[in-house]
Amino acid sequence: MFDDSFMSVCFDNNIPLATLVLRIILERNDIIVTEVKSQYSISTMRNKNCRLDVKMKDKDGKIYDVEIQNRSEGASPERARYYS
């Protein structure tokens, strides 16, 4: 699922898959995902836009951004901070 197009289709509105992925990544079994949107766009007032690969929301309202990366290039800590 590391192709952007395929991943977008697989994750969009797929709560069981999103829950499984977050539980594995975060090593927590208490996460319950309630909302999943793939290729979610955020526009800002300062003319900086970003597109999240997968936006997930849990039962407590906490929002997670899962960025899928299949290559090392472009996977810098600065990119992660930008999206956070």
C-alpha cells in the first residue's frame, strides 16, 4: 500500500484499517478511530496549503496525520514538523 493512489483508495473511510495501522505504529491497543479521510486538504490564511495523506480522528477527538513515504528522500524531520 505504499503507492499514493492505491493507499488513498484503501484508507479512505476505512476505519478498521486505520485503527489497525495506528495501533501498530503507536504500539497502543486503546486507540479507536472514528473518522478517516485520505488526501485531506488544509488551506491556511497565509497561502500555505498542505494535503495530508491520511487524516484520522480518534474517539477523544485527537487528530492524527499519517504520511505514507516509500523512499528515504523527502522524509526529513522538517517535513514532519511542517505537517504537524
